[in-house]
Amino acid sequence: MFENPATISSNSPHLRKSGSKSVFIDPGSNGHLGGGVSDMGDLKGSSSPLHITTMVPSPIFLWRFKVVLFLFWALCCCKIGWDSVMRMSIDLRDLFLYEAFLYYNPLLLVTMMVWLWGVNLWVFSQGSVNYAKVFDLDHNHLTHREMWKCSMWMTIIVPTSMTAYLYLYSHGEVSLAASQPVLLYIAFALVLIFPFDIFYLSSRYFLLRTLWRIAFPLQPITFPDFFLADILTSMVKVFSDLERSVCRMVHRQVATIAWFEADAVCGSHQIAIPLVLVFPYICRLLQCLRQYKDTKEKSSLLNALKYSTAVPVIFLSALKYHVMPESWTSFYRPLWLFSSVINSLYSFYWDVTRDWDLSGFTKIFKFSRPSAISNLLYGRQWVYFWVIGSNLVLRCAWTYKLSAHLRHNYITVFTMTAMEMLRRFQWVFFRVENEWNKITKSHPMGEISLEEDKLLGSTTPHDV
């Protein structure tokens, strides 16, 4: 007697969408919408999820936009900095740039090291080396993306502060200019020791604990302990400049050039400089002695001897400022050259035969996923010749950095320090690969794969 109501399929366009008003169809209206014209208009006017999605910029667009902003910022910094330097008199310009480099090149070099470490982690994540297992990290460890995020912010903050320093000083605002490096150093120190669960708390405290273990090697030495200590020996210039910068801040000598004299409290001839330069080597030497105490391996004593060869290079160089010129030329300078050759060759030999174990040319960069880098590096003999040759050259050039009497040209010293960090950057690949090979030989592969699932299974980013 009664007709069945009209049914609408699940894919009908007349179904009510989420967030819109209900739409009814009168069965007696031959399929036309009855009394619901305005409702249908509301339906058309409502914003659907599809429309919302199309309004969101694509990741490629956002990435390009960030690149454009970064380039614009870099050009502005270069322009403002160049104009500020050109405002100064010629006789003042060089000394002031030397001072500006003193404050900012340590943080610039640290930023460079963070970028390179991110590249190391990216290569390890692409290959077969389980770096989390090597360093005994938990699932909260920083990935290469998070390291690059940190380095990107450092790349923006440090040059911005340096540009403000140049601009304010050149425009007569000396007190404001002097506050720029002070505020920057305080900010970095506070971020490093910040006790709340932001800014990668677990990773920051892992770094601080490792630094403490390096400075006081009273406990059994782990791989992260001596690995980071080795990296710190390549950053001794950073520590010496940090000491001089902090000294000038404490004595309120920032944004002045009176410190350049030899008898200045924070001058380049102070005795604290060789002490700071030698400190990472002494820490590494004590680590080797502690390792010998625990393992009774004679190789630990030979490794300690290697680090001890850096001590005469540093202190013989510093003697130039405290002895007569004739004594330096006839006696101390030949000793310095001889000790430099011994240190460079010994360190080179240890890198190749012990740290890298390349006596048999073991394969390196074992990528598990095909990529341009894997095709370029995997099993290539030229990689080993390049690494060995460049390591020898840069090991010898590093003597330039350890020698205080050769540090007058700050551009050259900055370049040599950056080259040493690049040497250490490629050293990391072979050193971690060698350690991973030792782990795989001493543990069953099944056990390692289970550990890998636990350590690398969680890749969720940290909150910043």
C-alpha cells in the first residue's frame, strides 16, 4: 500500500558531509530536493576537507621558501657587516676584525662540527653501521635531522650576533657592541645546562656526563669517552680562543684593542694558552693509562705515548715568547721542528693501522640502500688513497695549530682549524666502522639485530 522510502547509496553525493546541515529527500517529489535548497547552498558553501588540504602549502614550497629566507638573511648580514667594517679607519680595521674573530670563530667552528656530525649520522643511517649500538645509545638519541636542526639555528644565531657586534661598534655604540658576545656565550651555556625537559635534555646531559668523564677519567673508559676526547683534541684552537674570550669578558676588555700588546692580561702570549691547548691531550693520555690498568693491553701504553708527543710541540712553541731570540733560533726551534715531525708521523701511523685497521683495506661505507654516495664510495680504492693521503698532509699541517708562535694570521689559523675538523670528520667514518666490525665479530648477529630493533626502532623527533 505504501511505497518504500527512497534509498541512497553510500557513495551518493547527496549524503550529509561532516559539519553541514542534514539534507532530506521527499519521496514524492520525483527525486527533487524538497524544502532544502538553502540547505544545499550551505552544503556547497561549507569548506570540505579536500578544500582545506589544497590550501596547505606543499613541503617543497615551504622548503624553497625557507631557503629564500636564509639566503636573504645571509645577504643582509654580509651587507651590514661589510658596510660596518668599511666605516672604520684602516689602521683600526685589521685589529678589530682579529678581535671579532677571537669571540666568534670558536662558536662558528663548533657549528661546523655539529653540521659534520649530522652528516656522519646520516651516512650511518643509510649504511649497515649501527651507530646507536656502537655508542650504547637509547631510543632517545638524536638523529641526523635533529642535529641539522640544531646546527641550522646555530648558523643563524652566531653570524647574527657577529653582525650586530660589527654594526654597533662601527656606529659608536661600544657598550652595546661589547654585550653581544657576552650575551651569546651566556645563552649557549644556559641552553647546555638547562635542567628542564626541552632542547633535547637527555642528549645534552649525556654530553655533559661524557665531558665530565673525560676531564676526570677515574672510571672504566667507554667508547664514547675516548671517541669524544679524540674529537676534542681536534678542537684545541676552539678551547684556547674560548679561554681568551672569557678572560677578556671577565676583565671587561671586550670591544677594545689594547689587549693586543704582549704584556696584556688576556694577550696571545699568556701562559694559559699552552695549558688549554695541552689539556685535551693530557685527558686522552690519562684515559689510555686507565685503560691499561683495566685491560693490561700494551697497545694502551703505546697510544698514551702518542698523545704525550703533543706536549713538547705545544710548550716548545710557547717558549718563543719567554726566551731570547738567539736561544730560540739555535736550540728551541730545532727541537720544536723535531717534536712536530715525531708527533705527526706517529699520529698518522696510529690512525691508519690502529684506529682504522686499514692494513688489510677492509671495505668501508657499507650502504644498505642504493644511493649516489654508495655507488661513489663503496669498494672504491681511491677512497682509501684519498683518506690516507689527506690524513697525512693534514696531520702535518695540524702542527701549525698547536704552535702558538705561528698564530698571528687569524684567517690562516681559522682555515687550518676547519681543515683539521674535516680530517676528523672523515676519521669518524673509519673509526666507527672499525668499532662496529669488532662488535659484530664478538657478538652473534641475531643478538645484535635484537639490540638494533630496540635502539633504532623509535625515530620520533624530540620536542624543542
